[in-house]
Amino acid sequence: MPYIIGRMLSAERILERCESLAQHSELPGGLTRVFLSPQARAAGDKVLAWMREAGMQAKLDAIGNAVGRYEAARPGLPCLMLGSHLDTVRDAGKYDGMLGVIAAIECVGFLNSKNKRLPFAIEVIGFGDEEGVRFGTTLLGSRAVAGTFDMDVLEAKDPQGKTMADALREFGLDPQAIPRIARKRSDVLAYAELHIEQGPVLEAEGLPVGVVTAINGFSRLRVTLRGAAGHAGTVPMSLRRDALAGAAECALAVERVARSHPELVGTVGRFEARPGAINVIPGEATFTVDVRAPQDSLREHAVAQIRSEIENVSRNRQLASEIESLQHFGVTTCAPRLIERMERAVASQGFRVRRLPSGAGHDGMALGAITEICMLFVRCKGGISHSPLESITREDADAGAKVLLEFIQSYS
Ligand SMILES: [Zn+2]
């Protein structure tokens, strides 16, 4: 559907475009689109075309983010930055990330159709990597924009053994240009992101949207336990140093620590044993730990407890343990002035205001390094996300876009 002068926001167009992007997938019959893939190229090109149609200047930046800019009446002014991500997890839903990019483009298209320029520029960014599926490190696109991209990560390899630097070059991008896309604080007024809730709170309360107060921090560890491999039939139980049995005890310890506080969550999401044969005692086991909490002190305390539990288990079972700290991010608090402004936008559309924290990570965590951030959550069916069952209604897409537009127009 083309824009018509004076036309209203269209929830149909937003949902159509989510469907359209979902066609770019490496998974037949489902949706998987990872960083710097041919499918990411096709989706990015589509988004750039929509940005141009909405009156923006648009291009891919050095890390493959789709960036659109809608100037103020006077060009070159600082921008209000909007966006979300265009990559997905494996076998994903159609809305996680994409909804925020498409809704932001819809708002700019509305302003453009009315020939309306604001006292600030608007930039919409479709981040190329948020989920971290391909290289195991998240928020690559937004960290590049925030100037916190770690150039050492360019040597990280995907499961096929290709480095990120090579993948960027094959995509037609120059890895050495990444530092140049970092924004200065003075370039960005604030960052606002619309995203599906990915949880059940809004649905339970019968609300289409909610205003995010903070994005929970997380810590990720990779733990390797080493014992002794041996014959499953000949080594008596009393003489075994079974790394997998030790790792299992550690996984239960993670669960026990996480259950000790209602706001804490802890997950062992990957678990591998080597050599991995039915008749061999596992000599080595590796597992990951993901801990999240709305307060940094709570998370840090939990991580310390988990480390000491792992050391205890290893000592008792005579295993060698190695604990690598993979990634950690502190709590990102949404700015009170932006929360209040978003709340007024919610109320202006006739909805009850509900504040809620985000248990999932988002691009705003990275942008928080250079600017104040805020987020608007849109209800999703059953609280389900990271699944093909992810679903939102036309009415809720409409509500989210209207609130975002009101937020943008009232921003000054
Ligand atoms: Zn997301």
C-alpha cells in the first residue's frame, strides 16, 4: 500500500510488512534470519526501500544496520533515534524486532504524508544483529552505533568457521569502518524502541501496551569440568571422576540459587558431554549459565554464589573446573523523563498506563551508553516469543503505532 497525502497510520500495512520480511528465511516453512546472511541482505533492502518511501534517506551502515534519516525543517540537527532489530533467533516469530522497525517507519511515513517536519531529526535503525545467533555475541549492531563495539569480536567465528570480519567483507562491508559509525552523544536526543512484550503481563491485565521501566541485566558464563573418561563397564563407581554427573549437580545448583529470590532467573541452556558415547564415562562436560535480575547487586551476588557452588562440586568430585565470563550487562534504566512522556502518550490514546520491567535484553542496553532510552511494549498472544507461535493483533499493532507517533510528536 503506498502512502497517500494525509493518510492515517495503517496497522494492516505494519502487519503485512512483518509477513513480508518473514519470507526472507533460511528455514523452509519457518523463520530464521541471522546476521550478514543473504536473507538479511534481502530483508535489509526491503526495509531501506520502505524507509525511502516514507521520506527518509536510507542506507546500510558499516555493520549492516539499515539506517533511515528524516531531517528536521533544518538539516543536520540531532535526532530522536527509533528502531529495533531485523535478525531473528532460530525458528523465530515474525514480530520480535521487526515490529519496532516497521512501526517506526510507519510513523515517519505518516509525518511525511502530512509534510510535517519536527524540530529534530528522526532516525530509524533496523539493527543487523541483536540476537547474537551467528557469532554468539549479542547487540552487535547497536553496540557499533553506540561506539562500544569490541573490534576483537571481528575474529569470532560462526559455526561454519567463518570469521565475522570475512562475513562482513563478503557482505560488501568494510570491518575497519565500524568505529566510524559510532554516534556522538550530541547527535542523539534519545532512543525509543517499540517491541513485543515477550511475556504474559499485558495480556493478563487486558492492556494493549505497557511502558518499560528498565531492562534487566544479565551475566553469562561458560563452565568446563574435566574428570577422567573411562569404560562404562569396568570402572567402579567409587573410582570415577564423571564430569557430566558433576555438571548436572552444578545445573541444579544454578536452579537453587535462582529460586532463592523472586526477581532472579537462572538458566543452564547448553549442556555437552565428551566424548559423548553410550559406553564411556564423560571425561569433560561444558555448560552455559545465564543469570538475570532487575538489580545489579542481586545478579552479582547470585553469580558469586553459583561460582562457589561450582567450585564446591568440583572439589568434592575431584574435577578440574574452568569458569569463563562470556558477557555481562548491567541493568539499563529507562529515563524517568522519557517514561513519563511515553505514559502521557499511552494515556492520550485512552489506555491505562502500566509500567513493567523487561526480562529480555534489547538494543536499548547498548544505546544506553550514549543516550537516554525508553521502550514501549506491545501485548503478544500468550506471552509467547522466540517461537513461530508469536502473534499480535491488528488492534494492538494499531495501538502501539499510535502511542509511538504521539510520543514522537510530543517530543521536544
Ligand atoms: Zn527482540
